[in-house]
Amino acid sequence: MFWSRQFVSDDMRQWILECFDWFDEKFEPPSGPIVPTKAYFTASAGTDNDTARQVLADIKRHMNFDHPVELEPLDVLPAEYRHEYQSLTSVAGTYEKIGNSSVIRYDPEQMNKPIQFINLMAHELMHARLDDVVAEVPGGEEAHELATDLGCIIAGFGVFQLQAADDAGWFGYMTQQSRAFALAVFLHRRGLELDTVSPFLSPRCKRLVSKAMKAL
């Protein structure tokens, strides 16, 4: 109908496409998406820091990022006590550059939600990847958090970006429509179809990506 809304705004569409051009020129683009299978993630089952380091190592390998990164759990209350102390909105993870070292800290509770944990690690590692070029990314420093989320999708982690937000019930820096459109662009540029990622997405996320592919 004539009052139907655009899937994403013209400005968002243009920015996403510009970022794809920039990232693909700056970094080696992946040939396909990273998905939650043993073919991509080698960490054994567990919720300790050694397991977290294994997950981070896999993400670094997929991003071709070889700089040292320290990984530490945040000093937070155990999950069962947080509602009582009104701590449900605690920070899931942080990134900090200390001298020449990159330090990622994470809420250990996130490890009970593998999709969300991998997405968190990818987001924080993308901060490290972009640390020295923040101003160069389309949109500059003002768009840094948006560009960090989008950078994860361009690096192949679109399934995690989209599904983690859907599972958590919140959108974060990008809207779900913007994430779905970016994942559709990723698939289109790599000559891939929706069925490449659909087995790893909820019905709601699949519908969004399908609509986004039509909007292309």
C-alpha cells in the first residue's frame, strides 16, 4: 500500500553499503557466514574462563585478528542474587585499551547463553579491531557503536548479531531491521541464499532477513 514504510531508511541503507565497502577493503572479507556449529567453534562445554578463552580464540581466528587480548570475568553478583539487589541490568561486557593491551571483561552469566556470549565476544573484539581506525569508519566516532555491531555482521557474525538480540528481547545499538538488512547485504555480496543461515535463525529472524533480501 502507498503508506507502507521502508524496511530501512535511505540514510541507513547508504551507510550500511558504505561500511561494507570500507570493511571489505580494509580487512579480508569472509567467504561465508560464521554459524554456531562445531565446524566453527572448538571450545569444549563449560562455563569457566578457560572455555571463554577458547571461544575468544575461535572468534579471533575467524576475524583474522592476531593481536593479544586479555580476557577477564567481571566481578559481579551471581545471577540468582541480582533480582533481589536490582542488578538485572548489569553490563554484559566491556572493552578497554590499557597501554598496548586490549582487555575484554564479561559477565560469566553470559556463558549460559552461547549465542549471546559469542555475539558479545565478537562485539568486544570488533572494538579491538577498530581501535586505531575509529575515525576512518563511515560515520566517524559518533557512529562507533553502530559500526562495531555492523562490523560483526560484515565479518560473518550476522547470525549471532540478529539471533542474540532476538533471544535477549532487546535491540542494542542497531535495530533488528537494520541487522537483517545488513545480513541480507552480506549474503547478496557473497552470492549466497537465505538457506545458508536460515537453519540457525528463529522464524521471526528468518522473516526479517527474507523481507530484507526483497528490499535489496
